[in-house]
Amino acid sequence: MMIAADTSPPFPPERAERYLREGLWSGETLGDALRAAAATHGDRTALVTADARYTYRELDEATERFAAGVLAATPLEPGDRVMFQMGNVAETVVAYYGAIKAGLVPVCTLPQHGEREIEQLATHVEARGHIVQGDLRSGALVESAQRLTTAIEGLDTVIVARDAAPAGTHGFETLVEAGTAPNAHALLPTIDPAGLVVFQLSGGTTGLPKVAPRRHREYLYNARAWAQALELTPDDVVLHPLPIMHNAGTSAALQPAHLCGATCIVAPGAEAGAVLDLVARERVTTIPVVPPAVAIRLLDQLEIRPADLSSLRRFYVGGQKPTVELMVRLETALGIPAQQMFGMAEGMFLLTPPDADPWVRLHTVGTPISPADEVRVLDVVDEVEVPDGELGELACRGPYTINGYHRAERHNATAFTSDGFYRTGDLVTRHVVDGRPYYSIDGRIKDVINRGAEKIHADELEEVLATHPGVRNAAVVAMPDEVLGERVCAYLIPTPGAGQLTVETVAQFLLGSGVAKFKLPERIEVVPTFPLTNIGKVSKKDLRADIERKLEDEKVLA
Ligand code: AMP
């Protein structure tokens, strides 16, 4: 079996040399960093989940055993890619770090992804392994993983955590046990710090989620830069209530905490009451990424019942633009500066400093977390920078921003500028306040719906909708939502004589086609034609205006 070659765009040598020379990158791998943290902070609590607690020593040992066991007892070899469909449980963290120590490359998919998405992504990254959480969705992930081994050439290893492993698959616990065999540890490879560490899924700008190739030394630096920006210490307790395999989970919560000897709480979900209970019980100090929808629910819950938030020192709203009213409400309720973050799987993060001017805290996502991050605000059609205070496309480059997506040469040619700046598809304005640049997010040019910080690509849904026998043409747009920010609205032109197209029938069809549930349209508008732009393309701007108007009218009538 051939191990897939690392063909992802590397960093240009002159920049790589600079980051090494400036001490931003080191010769360490992510596995080395965890080992070093365990050597320094052995007895401190590293990880808390709903049903497990690990000290640094225990986490290091468990991940070492999983790494050795997976190489000893499965066909997987260093360099192989492994799809992850695991929720917020301890086994996810052990398998994630363990796979990395074994030289495997976790592909950060989610349990929520549908079989179609997993199949396309697994094929794209030439995955050989698939690890699933057996006790989710009544075992459906196990069945799906087994089906995919026959559908995808080269995918031959299924690992099942938290449930019995059917014949032909490998149990997570069995692998951890296999890692204790006398010579298993000798199988652990020497890992190149310049090599791939994970494949993250990007919200991207078009099509199926793009695959962001992250490498040990830049990913490690990304976590260090976060830890420094947050000023984390071993006494900190960092809570992540969203999917931990998201880039925000690994880069902004798990890894920064573990570089510093802090505790990371991987919460099973973002339900407001449970999050508030955790903050009080575990004396949480830091919640690095809170989508506006979650912040709203927390505030609503706080109005119903008090909660002990006295330990909380940092709370960042991000992933999606919050309203100023929400930020003001948060400052009042939490009694700490309400801060914002902006992030993406491609790399660069921005944060508002706690001591920034109140206007900056309320209106901007702050400034990049690393002084080596380079930001340009570009004219949307060429590579010219627009003046401060004017709207343009956010573009970035730096010591932890990728130089290109995996196997996407054509897309890379337009998604990156000629000198390697990633064009994010986000519209921003640079504001210089007291001599420092801060950025406000003021729009988007990419055709993506941001539903509570989960990204949904319009063209991906349109492609599947177009295969519906009753649909002649489909156009998917965002409709505003007070809580989730945006939801999906599908405009459909029916084929003559087609049956009824409703939210329910369309959902059934999309689920049957292997589309993830969180991407389903929550409103269907059946129309005879689409409005067109002056160059004959479907005018999404007009469709968005149409649905906004309808929602306003309905509010008035209600
Ligand atoms: P992802 O790669 O899924 O993390 O998505 C990254 C995208 O999320 C960015 O390019 C933005 O479109 C959006 N995003 C992230 N943080 C914010 C924020 N604070 N405000 C507005 N949009 C955001």
C-alpha cells in the first residue's frame, strides 16, 4: 500500500528561514510539545470531559500507547491520513494526539458530516483510516465507515471508539492496550517538524470544504501565539464547548492550553445551562471562541438564574459577527471586557486586546495575534491595497497561514495573491486607533452561509439540489436570523409536473444524498425564474433582498 505523498504547497524557503531565524518556528513537533508539557506539569490536570479527567502524565501516556498500538495492530503507517468523526469526548483527544505522535495525519471532519462529504473528502486526501465514535447516532457512523471502506479505494482501516468494534474493524481500547506490548513503542517514528500535522477543513470560499494542510512547526507556533495573546498560565482553565476537532478547538483551546500546563475542558455541547454549570464547577477562566448564538443563549440563561462566573477572565465572541448590542449586554452581564476574535482554518487569528479602546472592543475583531502576521486590505478585483477606513478584501500571510490548499492548484491560483497572501473572501475595514491597526468585518464576497459559525457552501448544496428530480434549478442564499446569524434559504425552480417541494421533502432528499443535517435549507421558496445580474448570472443579491423583505413582512404580520 502506497502512502500518499505530501504534495501540499510548502512555505517558500525564504519565509521559512525567516520564521526559523526569528525563533517563531522550532525543531519541535506537536508530539514533542505534549511530551515536554507532561515532563513539566505531570500531575496537573490536562483534560476534563463529561466522563473523564486526565493529568498531563496520563494524557501523555495514553496518547503514547494509542500511537504505538495503532502502528502495531492496524495496517496504518506514518504518513497515512485518517478521517475523524469523533465528538467532544476524551477518546477524541487521545486519538488525535496519538495519531499525530504516530505520524498519521488526522483529517478534521466532524460526526455531523454526511456520508457524501466524508466520501468526497476521504477520496480527496487519499485517506487510509477512519476513526468513528460508536455511541453516536445509534452506531450509524460505524455502519457508514464500513460502507466507505468498500466504496473508497485505499481506505482499509476503521477504528471504533466507545462501542464494540464489529469484525474487520479495530477497537480504540484494544489499540491502547496493544500499545503497552514490550516492543510497540519502538514503532514510533521520528517526525519531521516541517511535515504535515493535520488536514483542517476550511470554511473556504467555494465548493466542498477546502482542505488546509497544517504543518507541525507552524501549527505549534499558532498555538503558542494564542497562548501568548491570551497570556495563559498553568492556573488557567480553558473551556471549549464547540466541536473540538474544528480548527478553533485545536488551535485556540486545546493546544494553547496544553503548551502552558493549563487545563482544557472539552464540553459535550454548548447548551447554556450546562456551560454555566461547568464555568462555576471547574472555575473556568477562559472561553476563547463563543459564537454569537451561544453568547445570546448564555445571557438569556443568566437572566433566568444566577451563575457563579467569578473565575471568568476572558470571553471572546467569534466565528461570526456579533451585534454591538450583544457585546454591550455581555460586558454588563459578565463584568469583564467583551472581546472579539476572528479565525479561520487557513491560519490567521485576530483578537481584541482587553485594554483596547471600548470602540475597538465593540466594533472590531482586533488585531492579529502574532506580530509576524501580515495583513492587506485589497481591492476586490486586483491586488492593490485600499486606503485605511475603506472597505476591501481581507488578505493575510504569515508564520501560521497556509500557502495553498491541498490538491487545489486551480483554486490556489485565485485564492492567493501572486506573493502568497490568502484572499479570505471577507470584506473588512482597517481602523487605525492610537497608532495601531484594528479590523472590522463588514461583509463577505464568498458564497458561503455562516450558520452559527458553521460554514455552508451555497454551490455544494445547489449541486445536490439540482439532482432532485423535481428541481430544474436551485439557488441557495443566507437569510438573516436573530440567533444563528444566518440560516439557509433555497430558491427552487420546479420541473413541470413535479411534486411538492417543501422544507421536509427537500430535507429528506438531501439527507438521503448524504448531506449533513446542519446544512439543510430551513426555508424553501418555489419560484418560476431567478433574477439575473446584468451579465446573466443568478443575482444572489436580489434573492437575499427578497428573502429579507419577506421575513420583515412576516414579522409585521405576526
Ligand atoms: P472557518 O475556516 O470555518 O473557521 O471559517 C472562517 C470564516 O469564518 C472567516 O473567513 C469568516 O468568514 C468567518 N468568521 C470567523 N470569525 C468571524 C468573526 N468574528 N466575524 C465575522 N466572520 C467571522
